Amino acid sequence: MTKRKMLMVGIVMCALVLTVVPNVSGSGFSSVTINTDKTTYFAGETMHVTITGTDSDTNPNDNYIDIYIYVIGNASYSLIYMNEGVRVPHTWGGNVDIPGDVSGTGWIYVLDSNKSTTLGTYTFTVLGGGAVSGALTLQPSMYTHTLTFVPGETLHITVHDCVPLGNYTLKIMLGTNIKYEVNITVDADGNYFLNYTIPESAPDSPRPDGTRYSVELYNGTIRVDRIRYDVKLYDIYAASSRYAYIPGETININYGIFYLKNHTLVSDELYGTWYVITPSGTLLQNSTQFRAQAGVLSFKLGSAADLGYYTVYIYYNDSATATEPDRWDMYTMMFYCGNLGVYIYAPTNGAIVMAGSTLSVDLKTYVSKSGLDIGNLPECDIRLNILNGAQTLYSGTFVSDFNGYMSFRWQIPATISEGTNLEINITVSKMDSTISKSVSVIVSKPVSLGITANLIFDRAAYLTGENVTLHVEATYKDGTSGNFSYIYMVFRDSAETQLLAMQSANNPDFTYATPNNFHGDLWFVVYISDNYGNSTEAKSSVEVEYAKVLISADKTIYKAGETLTFNYEIVSKIMKNPECFAEIWDSAGKVIKNMPIANGTFEFTIPDNPETGYTIYVFAQENGVIVSNYVSISELTGYDFKISLRASAYTTNVYKPGETVFITYTLKPIGNAPVPHSIKLEVYLYASGANEKVIETQELSGTISYTLPSDLPEGTYILMTVCHVGSSSSEIYNAWSVVSVNPNPSGADLNVGGMRAMDLSLLILFIIALVVAMLLFFIVYRKLKDMQLLMGAQGKGGSQGQQQTPQVATAPVQKSTQPQMPGPAQPRPPQQPAPPANPPKW
């Protein structure tokens, strides 16, 4: 391409008038004819170019051209347009914007893309517009972030770099049609700003004929600058699950039509059509209409389908009859149709394989373009057979996965004789395409392969008397498995001088019972070998403990004077009833207390002046063996930081925006924590835009204030107070509270003695109601008493001579006004008579 451009420069600088050069033999155009809409232009105008080719063969799809357009001035030239590799079946047409700062003779050159030969030239004239300055900037769409806008969106246009206070004209154009025009005067800096709202009815662009919208800046009749943009209401997207297929497959294309503004499916009525073009340019899928805004478009490739790239065109608009609908778009996608291809990863023909080893076969199915993988081909049927002469040793069928992969592993029998030929037959098929491959391998005994082995124990440590279970993982160094023999040996020492046990086996698993009188490290050595001279040794050790002491504390952080409880357990197969005792060590390693312990628990009380830490040991001894374990505890130290909020003018923790919150804080040292010389307090409100307040003080308790933002919205917020302690403020303590913000609190929210006014009013009303109820009860009670006395008096006067049933007096006994003299007991008051059978109504 560089040579081609250099050729153009040479041609232009010489200003030679070239004629059409016939194409050499081969495909493509033999010549072209170039035309423009006129022969003379002003700088800044748009030139329409048409190129028509004369084909040298009958295939319109092999015509590729390069287009270059230059304007040659007095001392320089400018490349104003370049389009390389353009596929032109017959005719190409396009618009070329001529810059506003060029003038002179224009040249159009058309070359054959394949042969770099000149097919045609054309000249035109460009008249300069003078030294006119000015430029346009168009802010991209807020929805697409490109220069494609949606109807109703506002264009933000900036005019700049103009002659200060100059007069210009701004135009909104659709092709050559003026949609909006305004005369402007730029400011003293040569700038001007304009917002233009695209009408909701503005049709989509590019239009079917290629016409686009533009913002154009004029100085008089000279166009100073232009920016093209497009308008679209909808957008269409389509895709298939793959981009490569083979003949006979069905292709499903998922599509959707969305609003460009919010990417939701359109609800408007649409009319769509789609068709498929083969690599040779013929129509494969006839134009088919659809109405749904989303769905699946399906078609099937024939078993003899052309190989190459297919093009799918999906078109829609908003009208069933209009030749130039307002809303339209076309989506183009391509896929490749190729042959079935298979990569097979298996031993090469004539390779040596080992008896007892693993045979590996991996393959990938793909769509082939001249032998190259250009896309995975899933769901291919695979048959694999392994033969020993006429004997079938294995036969199986598989299906490749979505990515086209299949893996197979098979262990070659160890009994197969050396020198046997094994034939591996692989057949892959899909639709009407089939590929077969056969590989013959020779079985041999493993020689100098080498063995690698790992020892795996069921546990990391054991107790005396427990069983140690060992598994050997052994393979050849190439990763294949084999038939191995094992010799297991157990030693007391790493030097392998004190043998405790030895066993030979073909099993990779081994169990050893530890002796009842042993504790320490046991060393296991395993020799692994096959029948072909390959061998290796693996060695590892495990710890065997006579007994294990388990100890725990109910808490590991203490305060002065606290009593801590410790639990312990002796785990052993040998110790039956050990003697146990505990020792308490201080932080200097001195034993400050020892004591016998029993029943799995004991206590220790922390002194009033405690150490910063203690270590508690538990010992168990029996038959001359002592085992132990320990747990460490430490003193609780640090600081206790608390805050509270002073009651606001309203309900506690309810504030108005801009109100000041008073925070009472206290910091108390815990344990041996020193009293700090100073502290730093930071107050945060978890709200957008809220400020932080920082206070440094020597007071460990006090009150600080924080003013809420005046524009704080109504809601509930967290008010965090952070206290930094220490010389470097490295120790941090947090405390927080919840505050509610109400811009318009009612009178009911007023704080009266720490209570809401509404709550206090309700309490007073409740007390009044309770007093009234008690008074009513007392009045009713007195009425009932008086009524009862009246009824009793009436009964006594009207019942003489009748037998009366004694009644217990219910009226109060009247005390005598006479002083009581010493003497015999006073007589009981007389019994009240029974009430009448029909008492009077009241």
C-alpha cells in the first residue's frame, strides 16, 4: 500500500493527464468510467462521485477497487478522500466533502485493488473561498455517545475559532434540504453556542439513498465547516450462536429491535424482511417478512451448499407501503460455510506404547477453511474402535461438546504381548460430512520410563497404639499408570537402622499398628517397582504421641480479680488413670502456682494486680511417662469509649436541619492501659456533603458539638464519633448514635423534661381519666351502700312475727359516743334482718 501511495504522489506532482489503462488478464474490472455532479466546486462544497466499471468476467463479486481524490494547489497537494478495497459489483456512488481551505485542480484516481493498476482518472476544479476562519464542534449524544441522536434530543453546537464579532449563518441540513437556519454574530472570542432540539418527527438517517443530516457553518456563501450526524429512533441487533457452519446445518439468527434511547423492545408496529446472499451473489433465502419485534429467523444450508461467506440482510421500517419510510434500518451479518475439520491428538502412526500404560486420544471438531480452523463445530458424532487384529478390544461412541472437544482415555492391558500392533480407528461425522483416520501403534514393555511416587497418610499425627494407614500414589513419569509391586518398611529412625516392620504387596495401601511402648517419629520407606526394571523409593515420617493433653479456657482475656475456668482432657490408648497437675506461669516464665487437678476442670483467680499474661500448663503422668500442653491468657487492656446525645429542643435524637447536636463523651482506661495525655475526636455524619469535625483535647470526658448541614433532607442518619488514642493516634475507638432529621417538626415533637410534648399530653390525659374514673367509682359505691341501708330498714319494719334467717351485718358498726369502761366483753351488734322479697326500685 505504501508503494501505491508513493506512485500516486509521483503521478500528482507531475500533473500528467492519464488515460484509462486496460486491465491485464484476470478477474476484476477492465476499465472504469468516472463522473461527478459538476466539474467546478467551491471549497467546502460536497461533490457526488459515480464510478461505473466494465467487468472483465461474469463474476461481479471479484471487483475490488481503491479510490483516491487529490486537490493540487500552487505549491502543495491534499489527499481529501481515500477508500481502499471497495467491492463494487457494477457501480459505486458516494459523497465527498471538499475542505474549505483548498483550491486548485482536483484528481480522482481509481486502481484495481488486486493488481495495483490504474483503471481510470478524472479531473475537476476547486475555487478557493478566501481566508475564512471558523469551526464547529458537536457534542455526542447522551444516549449513544456518538454522533447518532434520537428524535427529541437536543444538539449542543459550539461555533469557535471565528473572526471576532463576525457574522455567520448556521444551518441544519438533511442532504440539500434546509431544516433550520439562523444568522449569528460570534462574540469577541469568536465563539457562539446554540442548542437545537431535533423534532420528534425527524426521519431516520442515513436515508435509503444515503442522505445524512449535517450542521453547517457559512460565512456569506462560503461553507466554513460542516459536521455530519444521524438520527435514529430504533436499533436492530442480530446474532447466531456461531459464525461458521457446514453444509446441511440449520442456522438460527436471534434478533431484536430496540429503542435506541433506553434499549427496550419497541412497542410500535413494524414491518421487517430478511434474505440471504450466497458467496456467488445468488439469493439463497427468499425475502421473508416478519412483524415481531424480537424472535428467531431460521434457514437451512443445503447438503451441496457453496463454500464461502454468506451475507444475511435484515431490514425493517415503520410502513408497509411507503417507499421512503421515516423509521428504517438494516442489519448485515456474515457467516462462513466450510468443510468438516478434525484435529486428532493421538500417538502417531508406528508409535511405541507401553503395556499397562494409558492410551490418550483427544480431538477437536471445527469448520475448515482451506484446512484452517475458523470456528468450533459442536455435536459431531464420533466412533472410536481399538483393534488387535480381528479382535475388538474397545468400541465406543461419543459426541463433541459445544466447543468441539472430546477426550478419551484407555488403559492398555498389561497382558498384551510385546510387539503387538494395535489399530485405532476414529470416524467423525455430522450431517453429510464424514472424516476417518486410523493409527497403528506397537506395544512394548516399559523401558527406562522412571516411576514417581507420593506417600499419603490418613492423618498428620497419631497416638501410641493407633493404626497408621498409608496410600502410595505411583505413576510413570510420563503420567501413565502401571502395574507396580511395593515393599513397605517401618523404621524407628531416619537412618533406617532400627526396622520395626516389613511387608511386600501388590497393593498400594498399607496399615501399621504402632507399638504400645513407642512415641516419637516413625519412618516409612516404600520401594516401588514394575516388571520391566523401573523402580523408585519414597520416604516420609509421621509423629506418634504417647498421649495428647487437650486444654481450653472459658475466656482468654481477663480482668483483675476474675476467676477463669479451664477444661482439660487426656486422650490416649495407653494412659488409663494418669495423675494430673497444673502450673501457672507468669509473663516472666516464673511458676507462681501449682496444684493437683482432677475431673477435667480447675479454676484460677486473677490477682488484683495482675500480670499482662499467664501461661497455664497441664501435666499428666503415668508409668514414668509425662505429657503436657498449655494455653495462654492475657489481660484485658485498652479503653472504653462511650457517647450520648444531649436532648434536642424536640424529641430525643430528633433535630431540624442546621441544628447543633451536643455529644457527651467519656474515655476510660481498662486494665493497665495508661491514661493518655491527649485524644483526638473526629465526628462524621453519614450523609452526602456532610462535613467532618476534628477536635484535639486533653479532657477524657466532656461535651462537643456538631452542626447538621442546613440542607440535610429528612431521614435517619448515623452520627459516628471516632476517638484516636496514643502518641501516633494508632489506637482507634468508635461509638455511634442515630439521629432523625425533620425539617418541619410539629409541636407534638417538642421536648418537655426529656419527653415528647405529645407523649406528655397523653400521659396527663390518662391521669385525669383515671382520677375521674376513681371518683365515679366512689360515688357509685356510696349510692349502693346507702341503698342497702334503706332496704335493710324497710325489711325490719314490715316483718314482725315472721321467722327471720340470721344475716351477717353488712352495714358499718356505729361507734358509741360514750367512753368504754373496763368490764366484760361488749355484746355483738344485732343481726340485720333479711331484705324483703320484693325490694323497692331505685
